[in-house]
Amino acid sequence: MILIVGKNEMLANALAAKFRDMHFDGEVQVRNNTRLLDFLASHHEEVEMLFFVDKRHHPGSDGAARVEHLQQLWSAAAKLSLPLFLLFFKYRSDCAVDPLLENFIVWTGKQFRKPPLFYHFLTGELYGEGDRDSRVDDLCRQIARTGVAEIVRTVVDGERVECQRDYLYVKDLLRVLYWFAVHRPENGVYELGSGFSRSDSAVAGALFRTLKISPQIRYVDNPDLANSLDFNMMTMDLAHLRRVGYKKPFYPVESGVKSYIHQAVRVGDEF
């Protein structure tokens, strides 16, 4: 059995569908966190791999309970010898690095007992089928509703700048996770993204072209962001991923957005 748990139900279901589409030889089960530890205690001999899929977190959310749950999950996987795949958003919804996540990874490194296989996957700005809380989805809804994309800027060193994110299309994420499940490379932390940061304007432009709508962008200046632009050039480091043998290219924003919109149209999604 592949067991997929976590708070991001849409993404968990997308991962389960990937394994089923690839004709994984065994059961694929998606469960919520309710009584998870009890389930593992009584069914661990059936579980071949355990995936935890986190959700995007907002500043001020209850991080203490989140970290405690992750520590319990880690300890259970170590005790029961379960390969553990942990999927996180490296950045919070405000694009600042999530310090609680960093602290948890440091904590795992200090533990004497570890799962036989363990992977920390840190994603950039994920978008696409299975995740409807992304910046791409937000811009899609703005354009569908008003025909205008609203983009926030601030002033740094006398120049107006936008947030630049490393966008990761969910199809690439699922391919990476499936590859790790098959090839089982070395344990550790893996950052996932295209390896390039792109501005909100570039993403909006890709959306307008795909939707065949005349570009209309409204810039909103917010000087309060000037002191918090540690996220201004969010770029994921793919060196570890490439070193262990994953060589497939990642979707650039333009082709990823096009694929996402066309897929949404085929299945009748509304933005």
C-alpha cells in the first residue's frame, strides 16, 4: 500500500491518481490525519511508502501544533521502519521562508532513530491541477472576473519591483515524487522548482496570451513591503535533485500555464 496523508486533500488525490495512472502494483490510499497514528500502528505491515502532503501556510497560523504532528509522524515512521516522503511549501503565503519548517528539518537531523528512507521535498510556488491556492490561480480568477490582473509592487533602492517566484507546475511535482518512489535515491532535502524566478507580470502575460485576452494590468504600490522583500528573488536550488540523477526539464511558466488552462477547460473547471 502507498499511504498518502496530510491537509492538502486536492494535492493528495492528484498524487494518488498519478500512482494509479502509472499502474502501481498495490493499493493507493488517501487518508486524513484523524487517528493516523492508530492506523499506522495496526496496519504498518501493509504500508510500503508513506507520503505527507502539507498545505500552504499563512503567517500567524498555528505552527506549534503543525510541528508537533510532524514530529509524531516522523517518530512513527522511524519506529515502524516506513519510508517517509514529506512534501512542504518552502515559502509561506507571503513568500517569506517558513521558519517552523526549517526548525523541523533541523530537528529531524538530530534524531538518532530515522525512517529507512526519508525525503524532505520543498516546493516553490506550486500551481496547477490539485492546488487551487496559488498565485497563478489567483491571477486566473482576477482576469476571469474583471479582465484585469492586479499586481503589487514596492520601491527598493529607488526602483519599483515585484515579487518574483519560482513557479512549479504540479505535473512536474508528481513526476518527481513518482521517480523517487521508483528509484529511491539518497535521503535528504530536495528543493523543487524550475530553477528560475519569474515576476507576476510575466505570469499575467502568459495567462492573457493563453486566454486570448488583451493584457490589462493594474499596478498597486505598497511601500510597506520594502522591508520584507527577502522573497523578491525566490529561486529553488535544484543541485541535489540533479546530482542524484533526476534530469528531466521542468515546465517554464509559459508552457505550464498553457497546459493548466487547457486542462481546466477540458474538465470544466471555473476560475
